[in-house]
Amino acid sequence: MGRYSSCTYFETLYDAVSSGFPAVNRPEACTILRETILAPSDYEVEFNNAVYNQEQIRELVARELINACIDQTPEQTFNDILEGAAQIMKHMNDGYISTEDYNERCQYLEHISRDEFRLFAALAFLHAAQKNDDKLYDELILNIIRLREINDLIINYTRDEVEIEVGRDEFEQAKPIYRMLKSLQSLGYDYNFSPRERSGLGIDHENDADLGGEFNYEHWLKRLMLLQLRKEIAMDNIDEAIAAEEGEAVANVEDISDRIAQLRGMVDRRHFDKNRFRQLEEAEQTDSAEDEDAN
């Protein structure tokens, strides 16, 4: 699973479904997401007197994820990202890292990491929906690369420390990076770091394997969904243990299909397919073993 295996920003996927189907409640939105990823291709959702098939739902979720990353226009969003990075390089290397400087850095990294996940998930949903739009794919990949490189730039060239003094050498190192960000900002949306700049700064993500033509995005979505379900089941077990210690009566649900249905709710009383869940888990284990053998 690589960089997204922690499922840190998985809630943004539930948010995208809720935004695309605003009349459904949260458990129903969670079920729609789960089923559009894991269910057979004939899965459908009825909403506002219209029926959405699996490909349409996947494309809708992708669009909502993309829109969540845009402030006014894509051009303005990219300009703001560069401005934010430039200010952090300045504030974190101007002699002293205050609590305000450090919090600004943390919040910025959180913001661009969340948007990177959204855009990558959107790319995966569009591929899974078999959407034919090379221009959109190229734009998504470009923006994912931008966010990854700026993330590396902040992490590699600012300290993850607070209330400390910063030396003159770090200030001098940060100055050309600040100028580079401001120059890129002036060039506009169609430009990115040059290959020489990427190489010199050690931030090159042009050849990331998960952005290449051989990457299986639908398989990635399924593995991510299974990881999230395991995480939620584990958290539910913890909640039950705490409740039991407090003397509360909690039903013991042993069957995993009932557990998932209980966590997510049901749309049209559709139960989670236990056998399909187990097959997907077995497939994931097989793929993981093959990946290890290949390495």
C-alpha cells in the first residue's frame, strides 16, 4: 500500500460520498463507498429518482474529491500552495522557530498531505470507472507530483523542532528555495520544478511507481478499503472491551459480515457478502506475497 497504508485521511472518501449524495445519512454513505469499491459490477444506488451504476458512483466520488481540493480555481489553488510553502521556508529559517512558525508548518503539511490523498484517490476511482480522459489523468498526476515534491521540500529543508534558534547556514540554504518558489508562483499553473531543481533538491517524484501506467488502481482501492474495515473493526472491539469493563451490556457479534453491517448500516437491507470479503482478503495476501517474492 505504500504511503497511504495508515488510512489517515480515509474519512475524506466518506465525505466525498456524503457530498455527492447529500440526502443519505453517514452510515448509508459509508455503505455506498464500501460497496462501490468491493461489490460486483452490477451494484447500483437509487438517489433522487435516478439510478447510479458502479462506474457512475466511482466517477461522482472522484469529482467530489477533486472539487474538495480546489479553492476558487485550480490556478488560484496552486498559487496559494506555493505562497504557503514560500512563507514557511521564510518563517522556519529566519533565525528563530517560534510556536506560531512551527504550528504553521504542521498545519500546512497536514493540508497538502490530505489533498494529495484526495487527488490520488480520485485518480484511482477514475481508473476503476474506466474513465477515458487522458487530459484529466495528466492534470491529476501533475498536481499529485507537485504536492509530493513540496511536501518533501518542507520536510527536508525546515526543522521539525520548535522554540529553537536557526543558524546562518540554514538561512542561506533556504534563500534560493524561497526565490525558486516565488519564481514558480509568477510563472503560473502550467509550470513545475525543473528536472535540475528536483534533482538538486532531492525531491523528484516524476517516476513514482504508483503514478505509472502499470499501477493497478482498482486493486489499490480494494486493499485500502479492507485495511480501513480492519481498522474500524479493531476500534469497535476496543470500544466493546471498555464498555464491558464499565459493566455495560454489549452484544457479542462474532460473524464478520454482521460486524461490518453493524458498523456501516445497510442500503436497501443489503448485507455485506462474507465470502467475497474473505476472497478479497485472500487475494490481497497472495498479491502481497508475490510482491515480496518480486522484491
